[in-house]
Amino acid sequence: MKHTFNTVMYAAVLALVLISTLPTQAQTVASYTIKGLVVDSANAQPEPYATIRLYQAGKHKHLIATGVADEQGVFSLTCTQAGRYTLEAAALSKGFCSRDFILAEEKQVDLGRLALFISESDLKTAVVTAKAPLVKATGDRINYAVKDDPESKTQSLLDMLRKVPLVTVDGQDKITVNGSGSFKVYVNGQPNKLMSSNPGEIFKSYPASAVKSVEVITNPGAKYDAEGVSGILNIIMQTQDNTNGYTFTPGIRASQRGINESLFAMVKQGKLTLSGNLNLFQSKSIPTDLLIERNTFSTPGNLLFRNEGTSKQRSHGNMGSLEASYEFDAHNLLSVSSNWWGFRQNQDVTGETRLLKDGVTYLGGNHRSGTLKNGMDNIEIGVDYQHTFKHPQQKLTLSYHYSNEKTTADNFYWFRQVVNQAGLLDQLTKGTMKSPEHTGQIDFTTPLSASQTLSTGVKYIARRNVSDFDELTRPSETSTPLTPDPSRSSHYRHNNNIGAAYGEWAYQRDALALRIGLRFETSHIEVKYPDGSKPSFSKTLNDLVPSVSASWNLSPTQIIKANYNLRINRPSIDALSPYVARNFPGMLSYGNPNLTSTRWHNFELGYNRFGRVLTLMASLNYTTTTNEMSNYSFFDGRLLNSTYGNRTHVKTGTFNLNVMWNATKTTRLNVNAALNYDDYKSYASGEHNHGYSGSVFANLTQDLWWKLQLGVTGGYFRGRYTLQGSQPSFHFNSLSLTRSFLKDDRLTVTLVGANLFFPQLKMTNETIGKDFTNIQRFTMHENMVFAVGVTWRIGHLKAAVKKADHTISNQDVINQKNNQGTQAVGM
């Protein structure tokens, strides 16, 4: 027995010794290591689980080794002999890449980035057996593939946004994301201030054919700025995939409301890639009628202020972008981008005002006319330098960003037929607001292990806001010259210096993915009044912003997720400016320099199921804050005042559902629906409002004979509640017919008819206070729209502008213009 035991122990020890020598022997034999990173050429993002093959170069390729990239697109193969080799990387639907190299003295070879692309021959021989899903989702974002939507070739980006889950576009082109107007717009992963400032107007004039996809990032991590309650709307521009060459895609869209001309161009030569987009637009609005009825109850005998007005407006402008990248080598990438937007709008308004006691007795009134000239100019320039270390996942990014937004106003109102309104003044307003901004940022990402990644970074923003408004007045119904009125003018300076630092840990293994981040932001504010009308002051705000997200893959096609993050909002210059606008009789509008940041707590539970036939995404969201910064109105006994304040406790719950059904190979149905419950309470004023709202949208795409594609769209939006009322409800519908011509479908023509069954658009907006009600009723005549769009693709190029994996992302300012309701157009 003892002999047997000794024999077994001897054999076990010998086996352990032999096993322990195996790694050393393997390292001796496998003397060469080849590694690299596989990326998608369309967006420069890592391509997970790509297939890797290593061949010995020669007349007949001999397969040496195979492998698979990890979830971050990183791969590593071993080889035992020196010589010439070819490495090939491929991924389903993403394309192919080949790289020749020599193994000699260096034992470790880093091939850097291998960008996958789809060749023309691959496209010609591909056989489509089912429609690709338009909607995809991951733990923190939803992606809508605009380029795969047949209606995108000639329609606007605003039309496409109506189809994107969690995005709503109302009848006045106001956009909300996940039920909130507080969001930021990015382009290709970079913040775009000009689009964030007025997204409805810009997207209405922006051709969807220039866009590849739209991402809704619902749970931004710690590396993103803490601003933006509902997240980020990331517009990924259209790119094409090949080697060197060029491509130009001019387009035109015309309707009875205006015309939009566009041009997308890209040139690729060697390591240099250039791309640009230019849009010219002009439009005229159909006459819009507005009826305002304002009842006040704080005076003896209720007073009814009634106004009926009409508005006509014309606008024109241009927007564009230029991007360039140069890859010095596999480890160093420089990218430069610029964006600009110029917009001019002329508006003529007329209206009649009547003041009635108890709704019957006429007390006075006037006729009012106005000419409004408004403009906006915006320019942005960004530079990013990215260095990739020997480990492909270890990166350092240096970024600089400059932007300057300027808005101008030249508005003149005059009165006639004035009855019992002594002291009424004609007024000319000349105003300018500017927001120059400089930003510097450093980001560093490094793997801690095969399943863990750490990201850190610091950021500094220097923002200088300027608001100058001067008013000139004269007594109404006179021809005396206009004279400056210092009491109605305002000069205001608001400087904001912001510093931030963040750390974020990510873990992914098997079915589990975790991300935990913490961000610290400090903001020093200085407010000055150059005219000495008010004392200057300063203050510092500090915010600690956590974020946590987790997801679990129930199966390869099912995922559940849970997210929490804290978001903050800072006021913009138009919400802070104390300038008092008297655009309408009996009403004052002004900002509040004492506004502070709003802190929003966001919770989300979600479930996603993907399939070739049926895709389903559902989420339950809860958002709350105790100091919402919002617009509110009050009656001071004589005038209705509209301003901003941190005065509202908000609790909102939302259930979102998206269903994508590929009924047949030629039929696709997309349905977006949302159910909301909002609860608003102000302890300062004692106001309380709450209730349910919702929306539903459906789009049917049908392939017909002769390469025709039919699109049918319809939707209804029930306005959400606010503290003092509710947003207007609306509905819409459209039909489109698209056909492509010429080789490779280079010429595309689309016919569109919108709102065919609703010749007029009517909306009502209510504001209710303790001692007043204010109801606005809009009527847009000739609501039906007929349009034709044409695009023509010229040349050959399949190269995407490479971008740094990190870049500057300023999202710390609320866009108050996008949050406000529509104002009156004439009195």
C-alpha cells in the first residue's frame, strides 16, 4: 500500500513538473506575436469578435493560424517562423481588411488599426434575404439606421427624427428626447452647439441623405458633461467605404413652402481624408392665425384681454461642415472639424387687441403691427490628437474646441387706432447676444485586465456671455423721431469658468456588463452690469455627479439593463439676461440672473429583444428634481410677467415601447409609443398640476413593383403637463413614393404628401395661474405639403474620416429656446 502511494505521488509530482514546463516551451517555440485592433471604417469604432486569419505570403497562400478578436476588437496571434505574411480580418456585414508584413528581428509586431470595408464586388454579389433592422440598442444607447430608411434619400432629418425611438417632434417642430426638451446634439460624437441651439429649425433644413444614423444616448457616463436631463442626440454623418477616390452627392428638395439645396463631398488620398457638407435653404411660412384670450381675476370685475393676430415669415440661411483627418502612423491620429450656420428671418405681424370687462363691456384696445428681423450666426472649430500606445486599448487624447454663437434682433412695433390706452409707446429694439467659448480636455483610457477598463480625464471651459439690448421709443400714433430709452435697455455680462475631472470603471465578461463613474464639476460665475444699473456679484457651484449602469444578456438576442445617473442643468444667456422684452401689450418677458443649476435624478429599467422578424424595446423611466429651472408666468395686478425660476418639484414616469416588425421581405412596420405621468408642484406659489399624456407613431414601408418604395406615416401626440398648464396636442400623416435610377441607384427621386387629411393645423396652449388664465390658439392654414426631392451620387469613394475615440463634449447649458412654448405672433 505504501509502495502504491509512493508511486502515485511520484507520478503526480512528475506530471506537475512536466505541466509547469509547458508554457516555457510554448514561449520558446512561438517566438513571434502579432497583435492589432479591428475597427469599422464607417465610424472608427472597435469591431468585436472579428475573424482573424494569418497566411504565409506566396503564390499559394498557406493558412498558418486563425483567431477571433475580443469584445473590444483586439486580437493576438502567434507564429514560429520569420518571413512574409498576410493577415486578414473580416466581420459579417462590416467587410474585410488585409495587411502584408514581415517577421524578422522584432518578436512583437503591432499592426495597429485594421479598418474593415465593403468592396464594390462584395456589394454586387451580396444577396439580401431580409431587411436589416433599422433600430438597434445597447446598454446606454439606441441607434436608428437612417441610411437604411428608403425615405431618407430625399427627406429632411426632422422627418427621420419622428421615427426614432424616444424622440418626439411636435407640430411646431419642437423636439423632445425621452420626454424632455433638455438634451444636447452631437455630430459624429462631438458636441455641436449650433444644432443644440435651434435643432428644430436646423434639422428641418438638413438633408437626411447626409446622415448615416441617429443615436439616442439615454445614459451618458462620467466622461460626458453632467448636463442634459434626457441625454444626447448623436447625429452620425454618412460615410462610404473603399480606398482612394472621391464622391459628390448633390440634392434638392422643393415644396410650396420653400427649397433646400445640399451637397455632400468626400476626397480620400493616402493617409489624408477630407469631407464636407453644404446646405442652402429658404422658406416661407403659410399664414398663421393666433387667438389669445387672457382672463384676470384680481381686479373688480373680471377683465378679458383678447387678441387676434396673423403672422407671415420668410427665412433663409446656410449651414456646412468640414472635416479632415491625417493618420501619421498606427499610433498617432490628428483630426480637425469645423461647423457653421447662418440664419436670417423676417416676420410681419398684425393684430387687434380688445380689453373687455366681464367679457362684454369694451374698455379699450388698439391695432398693432410689427416687422421683426432676427439672425443667428454660429461657428465651431475643433482639433483632436489621439495617441494609441502599444496596447491598442490604451489611448491618450488631447482636444481643443472653440465656438461662438451670435444672435441679433431688430424689431419694430407700432400702434394705431388706440382707445383708452394712454402712454402706449411704439418701440424699436436692437439687441445682440454672444457666447464665445474655449474648451480644453485631456482623456486617458487603459485596460486593467481582459475584462476591465479605466477611463479618466480633466476639462476646462472658459465661457463669456454678452447680452446688449437697446430700445428706442416714441408716443404711439405720432411721427416724432424714436429716441433712446435707457430705462428699457439692458447691458449684461455673464462669465462662467468650469473645471471638471472624472473617472470611470467598466467591466464586461460573458453576459454581464457594468459601468461605474464619478464626475466632479466646479463652476465659478461672475455677473456684471457695465451700465451700473445693478451691483455685480459672483458665486461658485460644486457638483459631484455619480453614474451606474448594468446590463445582462439573457441570450444572444435578449438583454435587460438598469441605469442610474445624476444630471445637472445650467441656465443659458437668454434665461439669465435681465432684459425686459415688451413684445406684446400687457405682457413682460425677462430672464433671471439668480438662477442656479438643476439636479435631476434619473432611473431606468429596460428590456430589449432583437430578431430578424421582430424587434422589441421597452423601458421604464423615473426622473425627479426639487429645483427645476423653468419658465413660469404670474400676474402682478397690471401686467402678465413671464420669467424663469428654480421653483418646481418634478416627478415624471415614462413607459416607452418600440416595435419593429419585418412582416415580409418587402414589408416593414415600425411603431413607437410612450405613456407619461407628470407631477409638478411649487411650494413657493402653492401651484400643483399633474396628469397622464402619451404619444404613438407608426411607419409602414412597402417595396412595390418597378423598384418603387411606398412609405406611410402617421402619429398623435398628447401634450405633456407643465406646472401651469399643458403643451399643445397635435397629429400628422404623410405618404411618400421613392424610386432610384441609373447604375448603382445613383439617382433617387421621391414624391411626398404630408397632412393630406388635415388641411389646417390647430393647436391650443394653456397657462393657468392663481389669478389668471392665458389661452393661445394657433391655426395654420394650408397645412398640406407637397414636395419633390432629388439626389444624385457622383464618383467613387468608400473612406470615412477617422476620428479620435474621445473628444470635447460640452453639454452644460440648457437650450431655453428649445424648451419654451411658441409665443404670440401678433397683437
